[in-house]
Amino acid sequence: MMNATNTAFTKTHLTDGTLFSDSQKLGLKYVLDYNPDRMLAPAYTALGKTPKAQNYGGWESRQIQGHMLGHYLSALAGFFYQTGSKEAKEKLDYTVDCIKNLQREDGYFAGIPSVPFDAVFSSSGSFNVDRFSLANWWVPWYSVHKIYAGLIDAYSFAGNEDALKIVTKMADWAIAGTSKMSDSEIQKMLTCEHGGMCKVFADLYAITKNEKYLKEAERWIHKEVISPAMKQQDKLQGYHANTQIPKFLGIARLYELTGKPEYRTAAEFFFDTVTKRRSYAIGGNSKGEHFGREYDESLERDTCETCNTYNMLELAEHIFAWNKDSEIADFYENALYNHILASQDPKTGAKTYFVSMQNGFHKVYCTHDNAMWCCTGTGLENPERYNRFIANEFDGTLYINLFIPSEITTQDGWKLKIDTNFPYEEKARITVLQKGAKTKSLKARTPAWCKAFYDENKLTKGNDGYADFGNLSQDTKIEISLPMVLSIRRALDRSGNFSIKYGPLVLAADLGTKNMPQDIVDDHLIYMQSGKNEKVEVITADLKNPAHWISRTDKNTLTFTTAKTANEKGISYTLRPFFDIHHVRYATYFSSINEAENKRTKAFEKITIDFIEPGRQQSEVEHKFKTEKTSIGYIDNVDRNCRIFDTEESFIQYKAKFDATKQNKIILTVYGKDKGNLTVNYGSELLQTIQLKGDGGDDLVDISVEVPKKLVKAKQKSVRIVREDILIKGSKGARILEIRVTK
């Protein structure tokens, strides 16, 4: 596969009759039910020819038409590669042959006329552009990009040589047009959503080794978005989410081809920002298709656009290839099971656009012929991508990333089988079926959710989150225990909302079908502002011990129930894996009451002058943050980010507000079990040395440090609030969770 560096070819086949295999077969049928002539119809019209069949409806009858043709090509190529489907190959080859006959002499091909592109190329920079319109046309590059990508996939995964010839001619047409534009004019053009055009040219360079494609790829780097990420600055708030992700796929591919470290920095920073500070429990992101404030986890209907996660999983594949870090694979597993698998209706194969996180709402699916949303397009591809990350080989080591029943074949002939019924079974067996030509070692991921992994399997913990099983042999047979437990995943915004997980699976409350409308529709927007929700009661049970009030009632279906005593109304909820929730109202989040935390918050509200959240970028940036030798952490038991002092020379510094008319205090919040020393300075003045004894249990401990009133001086008498540095030094391992200035 061509999407990562230093990775050897591995072919993975899903085991028949299993969870992902069944979903993949349905996805294949859904794609094969499309008529290629109807997919091609917009292109015939755009190029002045008479279509052989009528357009599909919805977006395929609007200015974005043709985007589905690209996804169709990618899906057919992927299904042929993953399943060997002859019908997929036949339809793919037929479609590519039609495109070959339709393509203009100058290389242009699309589902739309070349009008907007011609206008831009010849305008000397005077074209109209906004976020979703270029030369008064709805996202023309976005639409055309899908066809570029589909043709590249047709060549890469299905070996269609004509597809490569077509797409290189298309690329040459684009280069001829953009050669008339200055770099500043191209940056202006990139204001409008343009899909993954940067990656298209990077991929063509990787295939052809023609330098002109690499040069063009770097011209398509959207500096407005990429430059801040190169500086590790989160400027995503307010941006359309899925417009940005393909830009970082392009920059990731360019890093692999050029080795430029700033490209890697940008891709990794973006990935961490989205996955750790801007994602929901199911691994999806965005609200109303846009990024909000960091840590915002608003429970709305228009959350978790599905094609965002499709793209984030591809970005994860790149970044994993560079780092081989289980944390990346943990994200992948979470998003694959809880969003992507959950986004396809297991009866009809219909796909979701948004996946609502609003309690009491329901999933909304596309009709087969008349919806044609962006997420319908990526939804065609998602099932053929299930295989991609199960196992990857790097430098002679085979990494088992996901415990999905399958057979794996390496480029040098090793064949292995993953035998499991996970997640319905808490074991996986890895067996060598055939010895390969070269020495091969094996590593298997140790999931973050599997706390007892090392004890259960009597293994030594590795630094990368992978258990090392050494070199494979013809007789290798490994059994891995994967004990799953109930856990609570708190919302990032500390709203009191939380999700329930069993192992990696988000459990959703099945709220039944009361007042359920038709949920397979042409237009998903009809339900975004109308319709009713089913109410979900506030949970009053102990969140630290979910097993005390949640019990498993069916092992075969992973059905759970909550105790009636878990809420004041005495209602027991039925919980099932979110991927198994369809055509019912549901809740993936619950709200909780924490009287002690509420009391603490209210007490601080009355006296707080300034508040800093170490480890949370926006808060730190706003307070002119400086540090040396600290790192960001998260403490699950108290639901707090933190700054960790990594060495004895570590420090953190913030510019905070103080009230010159009051007696001020600095309140440091630490975790009760932490031990070590902290020193606190106001400016250059040492205020106090604190010894943490670790005797505070699983609680927040607030430490008060007096600030002498004589130190807090305003430069002018009329000024009440002054700003001064808070400098904190700590011993190795000590952590700061919150900093307050109070009166």
C-alpha cells in the first residue's frame, strides 16, 4: 500500500461470518447495486455528450455532482483489492474505460463543466472566492478531487493502467492552468474547500517520480491552516472541520516523500489536537461540521460528521507508520468500532451523515439513489477499509493493531491467522499458517482499555504499548487474553456528562422507537431543527465504580442494564454497543450529579480572580505560558489535564491576574496521591515550598499560598487588576492540575 513510509505490503482478509466481514459484504452489495452509467451521467453532460442513463439525485443533481463517481471508483478498487470481487473489478474497468473515452484532449475530466476553473485560471487573480464557493461555483476542486483520488485508487489497488494515464493527464491539465497563477493567487484559490488536491499531486509524484507533481503538491499547501500547525498553534476554532483534514493528509504524504520535519510537526500536532481535544466519545469530531473551542463537547444533533472520521483514520495510518505508538492505534480502534462500524445500517447498508450525540435522538441514514451526501461517498469506501489497519509491517516487524478475525499475508510469504470472536470473546489466538522467506518478529498491541493485559498474559510492558513476542516460526501459536471491564469516559468540557464503555466499546442506551420518524431519507437536514427527543434521567450513582450499578445481562450480544437505583426516577436503561444501535432513539451520554464537585466549584466562583488549566492549550496561551521540561498528562480519576514535572529542573510559568485592592492567594490543585516538592514564586519572589505527601487519596487537593499584599502593586492608582508571573518549580513526577488566583 502506498500510504505510509517504510511499510511492507500486507494483505488482510476478514474471516467470513464475523462482525466486520458481515458489514463489509453488505457494504460491497450496496456499492454493486449502483449503475455505473448513472454515476457517469454528470460527466457526459459536463463534456457535451449524451448520458447513457439518468443522474442520481440529491447532490449528484447539483453543482457538486461527480464527487460520487470518485468515491465509487475508490470503493470498487478497494473492494476488489480486499475481497477479490470480480463484479467490482468489472464495474471498475468499465467505468474507467468510459472515462478514457470521455476525457477531453487537454486532459480535463469531471462531473462539472470546466467553467469555474477556466474563470480562475484566466482571471489574473480577480476571481470570486469564499469558503465554499470558487468563481461562483460550489466547491469545484472538492468535487474533482474525488475523481483524481478514485483513479489513483483504481491504479494502486486494482492495477488499472488506463486509470493512471487518465489521472496524469488530468493532473497535467491542472498544472497548465495553475502555471498561469502566482503563489498568492493559488493561496487565494485555496480559501475554498478543495478536498485533498495536495495529496493527489504528492501521490502522483510517489508513483511516477516526476518532480513536477511534487512541485505542484507543495504549491497546494494551504498556508492559512498549515503554517500555524507547523508552529504547534491551535487555530482551528471556527473552521469547517473536514475541509482541513485532507490538507493534513497531503502534508503527511509530503513529509514521507520529502522528509521535511515541519510537515511532520504540522500533521502530528493537528492529529493530537483533534483526537485529544476536539473529539467525542465515539472518536468523531465537529459540531455543525465545524470545530468549536477546544474541549467543547456539546451534545447536539449535528455532531460527528462521518467523513471526518474516515479521513482521521487515514491520517492515523500515516502517523502510526512514523511512531508505531499504541496510543494512535487506540484512537483508531475507538473510532472504527464506535463511529465507522456504527454508521452503516446493518439491514440496508445505508450510511449516516452526522451521528448525533444529542440524548434521545436517532441516526439519520441516506437513501441509496437520492441522498448522495459527502458521507454517502466516504460511506461507500468505509467497509472496504476495515482491513487496512489490522496488521502492518515495518522494518521486519509485524504489528497486530486490531483484534479482528482475519488472515494476514506478508510480502515475503508469511501467513498468520487471528482467530477470535472479539469483542464477544475476550481472547485472541494468533497462529502462523505458513512460514515466509525472511525473518519476521511479531508485536501485538496492548490496548489502553485493557488494564490487566500484562498480568493476565504474564508479559513485560513495552515502551511503545506493544507486547513483543519475538521472532515468528512455523510453530508459533500465541493466545492473548483481553479482559474487558466497564469504565466511565467523562466529557472533555467537564460538564458532568459522561459515556459508558465496555473495553473499547461505547455502550448506548436503547430508548426505543416511540415517535420514531422515517430515518432513511433524501435530506438529512429535515431532522436537524425539528422532532422530539426522549428524555434521559440524571445518574446519581458512583461513577468511580460503574460495575456497582451496571450489570451484563446477555454475554452473546453484550447487552447491559443499569440499576433502578442509579437515578432518582428508578428507571433501568438497557445498554448495547453503539455499533448495534439502529432505528431507535438512543443516548451515548448521560449526565451526572457530583455534589462535592458542585460545592467546590460554587465556592471558588465567588472568590476567583483568575483561573488557569495547565495542559489545556487555550488556557495556557491566554496566560502567556512558558515551560521547560514538563509534559501534558491526564488523570482519569479526577477528570483533569495536568502539567507533569519531568525532571528536577522543570518549571511552568503563567502571567496571571491579581487584585491590587485585595489580599490575594494562589491556589494550586494537585492530585491526592502525588508526592514530591513544589516551589511557588510571585514574579521573582519565592512565596512557599510545598511538600506533597500523597495522602489525599483519589481526590483533588487544593493548596493555598498567601501572596503578601505589599507585592501586588499597580503602576497607576486607578488600576485595580495587575498581571504578574506565577512561577512554579517541581520535583520529578509532581503534577499541577489547576491554578487559581483568589481574593
